[in-house]
Amino acid sequence: MTANPEPPTRALWITKAASTEIRETDILDGPDHIQVSTLFSSISRGTERLVFHGQVPRSEHDTMRAPFQQGDFTFPVKYGYSAVGTVQSGPRKGETVFALYPHQTRFSIPSHAAISINPSVPPARAVLAANMETALNIMWDAGVCAGSKVTIVGGGVVGALTGYLCARTPGTEVCIVDINPDKAALAGQLGCAFTTPENVPEDADMVIHTSATSSGLATAINAAGVEATIIEASWYGDHFTTVPLGTRFHQRRLRIISSQVGRISAHMGARWDYKKRLTKAIDLLADPVLDALISGETDFADLPENYGSILEDPSTLCHRIRYSNR
């Protein structure tokens, strides 16, 4: 009998601003590469929405490239960084791994770039790994410690995961702030208090801003106590931001510090590298409560017709893509 040939490898491409299609693509092999059959990937709404609309500043086209991106931000581009799959051959055959790879049915990457998934973490939840890695880095940058009073402005997936981590530090008080009151239930599941911007407490030791809006940053400034630190974890793309630096900002001697997952905090860098950080982020996903952050699921074949609406829906947290080639 003749073995059935494998179906062609397919990937989601953004062909121009606000337009996508699935294209057949070659698998690019290399030394010490492994082939992975994708089980799930996920949409990172904040960043992918900016890429989808062509809003990545030209000055950042190199720095904002995803690890295995093809094409560039002037289109066409294959973009994404959260894939979970099964190794198909070699010494790691059968292993379930996470990779910073775009939305594609199968792919080949260097073995060191495929991070083993702890058996305690289901593959369907492991798609949160890139977001958890960002949240972990934010927590490091913020210097959250026992007894801290932490306010998080923006209840998206990164803000929620950051709240989840902070709330598990002994003695912390964590409040998530969002314009959508329906996020209160999610905050409670994660061990956090909740409020809307008009009722935000004004004495936080540290404030973490993740909403990528000028109004959210103003709320963060209002929430900060005397000599507190505001961690700006949003990425605005080519949007300009209005920052209210009068009155309270000066009177309270506040600091605004950026956090970006592309760099490891200086005080952690001597002991941590990117692989170790990502591995730890995956391990932190063992808690079933984090399934609450999966706000929807779409079959890969249906992704082009739904991609734009998923990105535009403000209720989207982590939207999971499932693949039928498994």
C-alpha cells in the first residue's frame, strides 16, 4: 500500500491592511530542526490588531519582528507568536511543545526553540504561554513584593494574568480596573478585586497599565500613591498618547517605567535567559482557573473570515485556534 501523502502546509497571511487569506507554504528545514504538527495557536489581540491594520511604526519594523515571522509589516506578512504542537520525528517525537510561531498547520524550527510543555499544563491552555511570559516580565519590572498594593488598569489577557500572578504574592492587594463591569467576575476568579475607572482607589504602591489608551494611562496616574511607580506595559504602535503630567503626577512625585517582553529586567538578567523565562511561564499555567481567559475558539480553516472581527471585539481575551491536522 502507498502511504497517503501529507496535506500541504497552510498558513495565515495578512496580505494587506485588514485583509487575510490562507496560503500554502513550504516548511523550511535546517540543521537540528524538528517538525511540529500544530494542535492550537492563539491570537494576541493587542499586537496582532496593530499588525492587521498596518500600524507598526516603520522605525520599529525590525525590533517588532516575531521570531519566525515571514514577510514584513508593509505586507504581506505571516505574523503570530503562540503555537502548541506535537513533534513529528527525531529524538523528541511525540513531545508536546510550545513555540513562538505564527498561525500555521505544520512548521519546522530549531529544536532549542521548541519548549517542552509540563504534563500538568493541557496543550489547549498552553497557548497562553506568550501572554504569561509578558505578565511575568511585567511583575519583575514592577518589583511586586509581599504586602504591595497593586492596581492594574486594563483587564485584557495580559492585565488579567499579571493580576493573577500578583495576587499570589503573600499579603498583596490587587485591583483590576476596566471600563467593562462584566470583567468583575473574571477578576474575582483570579483572586483580584475589581472596579471601574471612576471608582479607582488612589493610593496604590504600584500601578500597571495595559489598556493601550490615553484614558487608561490617566487612570493609572490617578491611582498611584505618593512616590509610586507606574509600569507602562501597553504598546501603542504608531498612535500618539496624551499623558496628563500636571497636578497629581508632579505633586505625588510619580515615576513611569516601560516594560517590554523583548528584554529581561536588569536585576534578573544575570540569572535568567529567554528560554528559562518562557519555560517558567508555561509551568505557571497549571492552574485550571486560567481557562477563564480563553474567550473563544475558531477552526483554522475559518480563520480568514473571522480574524478581523475577533481582533475588533473588545471582549476578546485569548482567542484559540484549533487545527484539524492532528
